[in-house]
Amino acid sequence: MRKMMMRFGSFTALCLAVLSSCSEPPQPISISPDDFHNSVDQVTEVMIHDIFSPPVASRIYAYPNVAAYEILASQSEEFNSLAGQVRDFKGIPTTSDLQVNHELAALIAHMDVSKRLIFSEDRIESYQDSLYGVWSKANEAEFEASKKYGLEVAEHIAAWLDGDNYKQTRTMPKFTVQTDDPSRWQPTPPAYMDGIEPHWNKIRPFLLDSASQFKPLPPPPYSMDKGSDFYKELEEVYAVSQEITKNGDDSEEIQIAQFWDCNPYVSVTRGHLMFATKKITPGAHWIGISKIASRKADYDVMNTVYTYTHTSMAIADAFISCWDEKYRSNLVRPETLINEHMDDSWQPILQTPPFPEYVSGHSVVSGAASEVLTGIFGDNFSFNDNTEVPYGLPIRNFKSFRLAAEEAAVSRLYGGIHYRAAIDNGLDQGKALGQHFLNTLEMRNN
């Protein structure tokens, strides 16, 4: 009888233990910085697939990051909302639901806003649904509450971005080429595409007072007089190209040009077929560098999203500032003049992108991004840039963001697609814009 009681007691204890384990509440869903890196990477992959122009791509990066940042900042004593700081933004709705996981809600908002801004929505949805299934099984109540709030914020951000004039620019007239003026931009081979985004200066900036706030110095006056400053810059493009191609593609300058190419419009002609190769944009390259730096610094979720948000807004405003000058100066590309006046068989190392020459977009964007990243991580922050590895290019190592920006800028000379003034003045323009972001935005409490 005693043995039976002992066995019954042991069985009862086992049942109670099982029941106790079954009734334990589900654990909170854990979100890591890598979850945000992966979400940003998904956006990059879709943008490559959809072939968005560099200016449009910058817009696609910025808004989802703002959505995520605002949710996280609402729970932070260290970081401030962008409400009242960036143009026309009045903040996000709050929630009193204690089941909301704000890091999870921020990631959900990032994915949902991203999905609204691209063409291939199914690619983001597939990735999103795979995560939803995991989170729902892990903690259904927390997931549903966080999803509800994340989508509410995404809807709020969508209403705000809808007022940035993007839709209106889709119906504005195409750029008119002035064939009677040799100083003006002409479409370039092989695709002879129309000028991309001629009305981008009408897009609402995030922080700039206007698109022309950081208007650069004008380029040297157009002149084919061999003693003029303009002609000397044209000669430099041709001479540099001739020098660095002597030993084939092994020269350091050619490798630099290819590493920073970032032209989503590269066309390849084979027989009667012409198709575009897949490449990231200049903004995407610097977003990749933001990821590299965040990982090296071992940033948590809040600091990671802060880095993406601050950098992507500066990049977006840099494109608005740069494109404002491009279609004001409307300057002819080196390829056009070299073929007409120096060497009709000459081709630049990089394919000339389809918009006016002055100023260099890569220079402006790199200057802006490098200043913001320097402000976040400090000067002399070395990193190994593996951003281009997925596209068949090796890692390049940099001792600072500013040195990387200088290399990105001069790569346009090596590539044969920009004159010196567009590179140097563009870099200065971008640096000034980046410093404006650092000095004006109060995202982080000192």
C-alpha cells in the first residue's frame, strides 16, 4: 500500500510539473539588430530588381527608417522624436497597450512602409509572412498587439510621405534636350535614355529649407578654347582615361572606378539585344556602409535604427540638393565632347548615367553620408567595405568615412563620367549638407 501511495505521489508530482510547464506564459519575442539589417537588405534586393533610380531609391530607404525610429524613440530617454524637426512631420500615434513590443512593432512598420514604396511588393510580403508565422507561434498576443500598432504607425507615415510631391512629379513633363546649345546635356550611349528625374528638386526635403539651400559654386564656363578652364578639365578626363588603361583592368584607378560605379542603368548590348545589369545605387552603397559600421560598433537595435535613419535622411536630401543643381547647370558630359572633338572611338571606363553632369551625385551623397557617419561613430573609424562583394567586386578597406567619400568622389574622374569641378564642388556641397544635419537635428540627447 505504501509503495502504491509513493507511486501515486510521484505520478501526481509529474502531472503537476507537466501542467505547470504547459501553463507558463510565452516568452517575449526577441528582436536583434540583425533583424533590421535583414529588413534593409530585403529593400535593397527589391530595389535592384525593380531598377529604381538613385534619387527614388534614397526616398525608399528614408521613410521606413523614420517609421521604425519613431516607434523606438517613443520609448527612449536618450533619443528624441523627429516631430517638429523634419518637414511637415507631427509625430506618430502612441499606444497604451502593455502587450506591445516596441522593437517588434518598429520592425513591422519598417517592412510595411517599405512594401508601399516599391513595385515588387510580393517579395517583401513573402519575407514578412515568413517572420509573421514565427512570431505568431512564439507569442501570439504580443505579436498581434505589436502588429496592430506597427501597422497603425506605418499608415501614419504613409499619409505623411504622400505629401512629399512624389506622385505629382510622376506626371510632370519629360526633360527637353537642347540640341542647339553644345554646352547642354545630351543623351549618351548605348541606351541614349532621357534625363532621369528632372523634377526631383520639387520633392519635399526632410531637413533642408529648400532644394537650393546648399547650391554649389557654378562650373567653369563652357568653352572649347584650349586655354579655358573648362577645356582643361575635359582634357584631364581624357588624359586620365588614357593613362590608367595602359595596363588593362589591373590598375588601382580602374578598380576604384568599378567599386564605386553604383549605376543601376548600366546597359549591355549583345547582338540585337540590350538589357540592364543589376547594381546598387550610390545611396544603397552608403546604407551598406552604415550596416558595416553599426555591426562593428556592436550597436543595439535603437542605435542601429538611429544610424540608418540619420544617414538615409541625409542621403535623401543630398539627392534633392544635387538634382536641383544638375538640371539648373544642365552641363554636357565628357563622353559627348570627347567623341565630338578629340576621339570619336573613346569610351569611358564606366557607362555614363542618364542625367546632366554637374554636380557629381556620388560626390554630394558621399560627402553628406560620410559627415553624418563621422558624427555618429567618430573620425578615423576604420572599416572593411564588403558592400560590393555580392556583385563580384572585392572588399576595400578604409581608415575613415571621409577617406571613403574622397575615393568615391574621385572614382568619377577615373570612370570618365565627370569633370574635376563636379567632383570637388560636389564633395564640398555634400559635406556642408551633412554638417547641417549634424548641427540641426536633435535626435540624440547629449
